Amino acid sequence: MVTPELFVASVTPFTSPSGVIDHTFIIRHLRWLEAQGVDGVVPCGTTGEGQSLSVAERMAIFDTVMQHRGQLRVFAGTGCAALSDTIMLTRYAIERGADAALVLPPFYFKNLSDAGLLGYYRALCDALPSGARLILYHIPPMSQIPITPAVIEGLYQSHPHMVYGLKDSGGDPAYLAMLTRRFPELRVYVGSAALLAQALRDGAAGGIFALSNVFPREMRAVMTAHLTGNDGENAQQRVTAISQALKPYGNPPAIKALLARIADLPHASSRFPLVDLTADEAEALWTTVQQITAP
């Protein structure tokens, strides 16, 4: 059995809701994550507020992460609404050593045809070095643009060596199971912490989670139980409970409030339009999480 991979959908720390990026925080967070035994990080994705960042800001984050990655693998979040921006960011990340690029669909125009979305991804592939690897980002609750089997098949026909994987944050376990059956060569990473155990049983390669920013050990416990054949129900229930506790606050602000307490990191803001937790909210969340994670 292949060891499932644990990736972190890493946060982007800001000095204030309208302020700049705190790169020192990123470096300290990377060292903490590496010490916790995660396999890699995914900067500038959804939890990293990638769509609230300029192209230049994302490039600067990629530079910091690549320079201080240590033993961590890096899947760089590069998807933008504009194809030209996606090409620029993806080339930049790959040329600086990212292991792959996580590419969100262009999200502004809705009800896209498979032909249009496939054309977007093929144009991206054509503009990249031959060794580049892409992870398609299926997150219809946010993008409202699904990655359909027809798009995956079309990319395998035209650029088979560039299609490395897919992150499934759609929240539909049946869709993930279908992907692993239909595309056994595709590395499918689940994005919903509550579905981790089921996804692993259905053949997922691992997961890319917001919760891994703060709770990598709890996430790894589910994976270890799966790998060893032990009952992982308690571990999965704990992860699901943590995920539910964070949901009312939104992942980036809640994760940042907890990082200061759990990983001994300084306070970090999210960027508008997201709003940071109040002191009372942060305290209430911390109390709930302590109850869930208590031995």
C-alpha cells in the first residue's frame, strides 16, 4: 500500500487586513510544519487567499517558500481568471523548483463548455516547460467551474506527461471515487478533511488541507490508521469535529487565530474581504478545539 501524502494548504499571513505579507511568519511556519512531519505545502491556494493576491505578491511568496522549503515538497497555487496571469505564475513557480502547480479553473465566466476549459488548460500546458506538472483544482463550491472527466481525458490525450493530479474539494465522495476508478494513473488529493478516511479507502493519493496548518498530527493519525489497517474511526471523528468547529468562522481567519496559540507564531491577519476573528471569537474557538483534541 502506498503511503498517503499529507499537504498543507498554507495560509498567507498579512500584517493587517489591508496590509502587506509577513514573510518572516511564512518561514517560521514552514519550519514548524516540517518538524510536524507533513510532506509538503501548497501556497496561494484557497486557504492562502490566492485570489486576494497580486501576481507580484504570489511570486514573492513562491520565492520565500522555495528558498526556505527544507525537505518539503511544494505545489504552487497559480490559477487566475486571466490565462496570461496563470501562464506567468505557473512558469515562474516551475522554473524556481516547485514540484507541481495547482491550477484553479478561470472562474469569472460561468457555465463554461468543456471545450473552453480544455482549451484554457491546453494553452497553459503549451506555454510551460516540458517537465512541468499540473494538479487540476476541482472546487465548484467556490469556482462554480467543475473539472469534468471529459476535460481530464482531453488533457491526457494532448499533454499526458503534464497531468500529475487533481485536488478534489467538491465535497462529493462519489465524484472522488469515480475519478480514482476511471483515472487510476491520476493522483487524486482530497480537500475535505471530513472525507479523508473515505477518500483513502477509495484510492486517494492523500490530501491537501487547511487543517494541516495547525493540526497535522490529527490529520496524519487518520492516514496512519488507513495505512496500518487499524480502526481510524476515532481519528476521523476528531478531524471532522475540528473542521466543524472552524466552519462558522471561515478557514483562513480561524486557522490564523489558532496558529498563534498552537504553533507559537505571531498574530497574522487575513486580507479584506475576509474578516479576522474578534478576541471573544478566538477564545471561544480555542476552548472548543481544546475540548476536541484533549487526550
